[in-house]
Amino acid sequence: MKPKELKDMPLNDTPYFDNTKWVCPKNFDKKIKGENALDNIYIHDVTLRDGEQTCGLTWNEDQRVKIATALNEFGVKSIEVGMPVVSDENKRAIKRLVKMNLKSEIIPFARSLKKDVDASLECGAERIVIEHAVNPYDNEYVYGVSSEQVIDRIVSTIEYAKKNGMKPTFMGWDTTRSTFDYVLNIFTEVAKRANPHSMVFVDSFGVASPFAIEFFFTELKKNIPDIPLEFHVHNEFGLAMGSVFAAVRAGVAGIHSSINGLGERTGNVATEEVAAALKILMGIDTGVDLTKIGEVSRLVEDISKIKVANNKPVVGKRLFWVESGIVVDAVDKLNEVGIEPAMSPYLPSLVGMGEIQIKLGAFSGNASVKYWLKKLGYEANDEQIKEIVDIVRQEGRIRGTLLEMKDFKGIVEKVL
């Protein structure tokens, strides 16, 4: 059913409204979206590598394979599966995944060391991420190398991987706490001398504002126009998704993210948030099946034993619960004229999260009670409905929680 439109605002056949979503019309203005934004951006999922750096978390061989195959079915372009040099168990898991010939690329992670590349080669991998710090203080005091030595080390490792038939991605971490001139020099020299398959700019500690991120990627693209640029960001100040949007405006090709936002400290930007937000808010396709988001999130939650917050964006269990009587009334009235995503930005089914659930408690009203009376097959007059509403509200306040259905049935049967 198409909604009956008002003259002030079209809804039908627009990018901001359909029977599953209703978002901001201005999002899709080219000036807002960004002249350099791509129509398709790929997801490089890091749940199995950077996600495992969540304090106290470790994946065993079968868990690594299980999550990777789920990510493959989900549709991410590439999966960063861990460091084979770390353990034989990692190696076995990566070997198994490589032999499965999945649609998603299986990409081991390596330091800028030949022995790390060799460990990945032993697994049969064709792709690899090669990382190094791009910050003068890290390089001087941790690695004991000058910027020239850093460039030589990165270039030689990339060339070694290419010589052995691999497609290497260079990942420069701790870039945003460095001066941009230092970062730009290393990135441009590595691009010129080694020509990696892609390059990753990393806000390792989530310390750059989205405005700074847009500047960085705009300048990187000017200086490195022919190599795809990717973005890896942590969520220290809750700005990770904002920074992703900023990178997208500047023309980034790929985003590194993890399921449920797993990762060190505050974690990485969440894969489910990236996929949903880019598609729903900007019309940008990441290649993933949005309807599988809930399923993949629950799998990782079960295996990791790290619970998702009830109000977590996209996959929180209470996102689509409605208690307020005013809201339920608005939902009913808008639904009647064909506007299904009435009081939420999108329907839960769009991201595999079931249906909107009308809950009963201290803030319930006539609309909520009528909804459940009809659903359960009860009939009541206006006076009885008012009495039921009053008791439901009183019980909700006394209990300090939502009512279970058995409690509601008890109230109804007592009144009727």
C-alpha cells in the first residue's frame, strides 16, 4: 500500500522513503553526500583479527572458521582472519578457510616482516595485510627506525609478498596522532615505490574528528589517485560512524569494521552499523545482505560471550520495543495511511531483527491496550478499556518493569 501523499512533501518513489524505511531527504543531496562519494563501498571485516584484541577474547580454530563462513554468507568483500605467525591453531583455521574457496577474500594479517609473509604463504593465501606504525614517536622509540628506514622496510616487505604471488594491502596505523606531512610522505613513497593493492589509513585511537578525517582522505586521494584507499577506525569518543561518513564523502573505497564493534578498548566501528547506515542513509551499497545482520550479530555474541547492549544501534534487542501510548497511537494512525516505518527510521525486518513489539507498562495508553485486546481475541467497552489501562500503568509503576503477557491476561480477565 502506497501512502497518500501530502502536497508539502513527496514520499513515493523517493530514495528516503519506502515500505521499510523513512529517513532524512537531505541525505541524498549530492552536495551533502559528497561529490567524491562512491556508489559502492566494500567492507573489510576485522572481527577475527582486531576483534580478537578485545581484552580477554580469543577464537579457537572452529570458532574462527564458523564466524568466517557466516561473514562470507553475509556478503562482506574480505575477511581479515588473523595472524598465522601467532599460532599453529591460527594457521590451521586459515588453511581450512583458504581451501573452502569462499566468495569473500581470506586475508591474513602480517607485520612488515618477511617471516610473517612466509607464514601467510604457508596457508595458501593470495591476499595479505602488511602493517606498520606511521608515527615518528612509535618508529623512533618502539621500532628504533627513521622514516626512511620505515619506508624501506614497508616497501621491501610488500615487494617480497608480490614476488611470491600475493596481493598486499599496506596498513599504516597510528596515523592520526602524527603530523599529516609525515603520514603523507610515507604513504606517497610506499605507493610510488611498492604500488600495493590498496592502502589503509588508520585512526587507531579514535582521536581524529570527522572533519579531520575528510581532510586526510581528500588529500590522500589527490596524491594517491590510482590506489584504492581504506579506512580503519576505533570508537573512543563515539565518533566512529561519523568518521566513516566523512571518509565516504572524500571518496574512500573500503571500510574496516567488526561485528558488534568488537576490538581493543571501545572497539572498531561496527560492521552492522556501517552496512545499514551507508545503505539506508546514503543509498550506498556495501554488497552485504542486510537481512542477515541480526543472525550474524547473534552468532558472534554467542561465541564471544560478550553481550550486545539492549540499545546498541542496529542490533540492540530493545530497539524496536514500543511502550509509550502516544507513540503506539501515532504508529496506528500512520500505518492506516500506508506509512509503515512510522516511529522508527526503518523496520526491524530490514536488518533481520524481527518485528516491532508493542510492550505494556507504566507509559501504556489506550492504543497499546486495544492492540493487545484485539490480538488476544478479547472484547471490551470504553469503560473497561480505561480500567485496564489504569491497572496496567499502576502495575508498571509498582513493578518498575514491563508487564509479561500472563500479567496482562490476568488484569483483563479480572476486569472483564
